[in-house]
Amino acid sequence: KCHRVLTERMFKHLRKWFGAHFSRHSRQRARLVSKDGRCNIEFGNVDARSRFIFFVDIWTTVLDLKWRYKMTVFISAFLGSWFLFGLLWYVVAYTHKDLPEFHPPDNHTPCVENINGMTSAFLFSLETQVTIGYGFRCVTEQCATAIFLLIVQSILGVIINSFMCGAILAKISRPKKRAKTITFSKNAVISKRGGKLCLLIRVANLRKSLLIGGHIYGKLLKTTVTPEGETIILDQTNLNFVVDAGNENLFFISPLTILPLLFFHMAAETLSQQDFELVVFLDGTVESTSATCQVRTSYVPEEVLWGYRFVPIVSKTKEGKYRVDFHNFSKTVQVETPHCAMCLYNEKDARASIKLGYDNPNFDMSEVNETDDTEM
């Protein structure tokens, strides 16, 4: 009987856990910007003329390709050019009757020495374009067509090398990788700071190299309905952020806490029922490469904790150095916080009233003459 009770409790606990787990995933909202900064958007019904523009701007298209596609283009470009010019060298040798199948006389001077077929023509094309030059196969001065083809392949080979190697180098050095070392807190918190109800977000730089000219700003995305009845999806509202060190030219050597300048028209009980997305941007120039980078993240109502504040993570060691403990970077502690912005203002007004006092016009003060009615 005891074993059956334990089994029933275990299954009840598992059903509760799975129910909460799946309900949390079912309530997960669609977001425009993911936590790592990627934009969750797709374009549909793009006409063929607009798609052709991507090939016009081939440099940006190649840079935006994923590594597997980029390496495929890289290998295909070189192999394709080697094979194409190898075929042209074979045509030159065939036209000039340099191949052994034509049985050239002993005093015959070929356009290219030692080309005996398609394989040797491909090898000569490879040696020419990558400037290996083994010396076994070479162009002679007897054929103007071969000299012209050598010049064309040399020029196109330099262009292909410059483009593909430059694309690989630009892909490696893109500032997007630097943005990976800028991290935001997993959650945003709402608590009192400086006598005001504020939404707080923590951001940190994981490298010792600074971001020059850092600037923080944000967008509040939500669905709004205009007075004319038009529904605007992803309506954007600009948000200015305040940091202790200012929102521009940040000295971003230690984690900073940022807060947007916005008025909360919501309460703790209705926060989860709201439909909004707070997108935070951090722009700056990488100190080592002078390239501009942008870091993005977003917060939905489920990721905003009402009545919490961040745990301090900066301390001073015995050696006199400042230590940042990233283990507590996203940790929060619960603090006493009003349930809404109006509650905070009413609380402040009540305290001011108690301190200053109010005059009651209905209160009249009258003097009373004291008489001694006690008889001795």
C-alpha cells in the first residue's frame, strides 16, 4: 500500500511538471529579435527582379553566406576556372595540331610544350593560375593565341584570388564576432532606484578591450490600434536609456546597469498579460580593428521580473584589483517594490503629507477660561 501511494505521488508530480513545462512553451511569445540578436523575420513573395539585385551586390551576398556555402563557392570558383582554362588550352593545342594523335613532325613547334591531352592541359591551367611554374610545360613564342590566353588567365586569376581571399578575410574579421563577447542579462527587473520605479537591464563586456564611443538605445515594439481603426503590428517607440556613466561614450570596462526612460502604465499583476517586446541596442567601435559593431537583444513580459534587483558582482580583492564575478551576472534578489507606478507616487505623497501636515479649515480654536470650582 505504501509503495502504491509513493507511485501515485510520483506520477502526480511528473504530470504537474510536464503540464507546467508544456504550458510554458505553449505560452512562449513570438519575438522579432532573439536573445542572441538574430532577427526573426522572413520575406515572402519577392519577385525575380528583386532577387536579381542580390547578384548585382555580389560582395555583400558572399559575405552574408554561411560558411558551408561560402566554402562551396570558394572551391567551385577555383576548380571551375582551372577546368575552363584547361579546356581552352586543350582547344588551342587541338587547333594548332600539337597533340600526339596528329603525329606532328620533329621540327614542329607547339603553342604549349608537353600538352598531350585534357589532363595535361588542366595541369598547365592550374600551374599558370596559381603561378607554380614547374618549367616542364611552357608557352612558346610561336603562337599569339596562346600568349593572349595566358594574359587573360593571369588577369582573371588575380581577380578571383583577390575576391575570394578578401571575402574569407572579411568574413573572419567581421565585427559580428566581437558582438558575441557583449552579453546582456537573461532577465530585466523592475524595482525602485533613486525614488523612482525603474526597469533595469545589466550589460557586460567580456573582453578587456573597450568599445569606443558606445551608445545605448532601445525600441519598444507592440501592436497598436490608431484612432482611425488601423492596426499597426510591431509599432516602434523610441526609448532613451540612462546609465550612471551616461548613454554615450561609455567607459565599458565593467558591467553596467541601464534603465529606459519610460512610464509604466502597468502593474505587477498585469505584467504577464501585456503584449510588448523591448529591444535593446548597443553600438560601438571595436578598439582593436576600428570596425563598428552592434549588439542586440530583446525582452518579452515573461522575462521581466517585478520586485527584483540584480545581485552586486563587482568587488575589490586584497591585492587592490577589482574583480567581476560573472557567476552572479544574471542573478536577482527579491526586494520590496510597489505594485504599480501610481502606488509609488501615492506612497510618496502620503509621506510628504505626514511630514508637512495639512490645515483643516473646519477646525475652530476657542479659548476656555479655567475656573476653580473646588471648595476646600
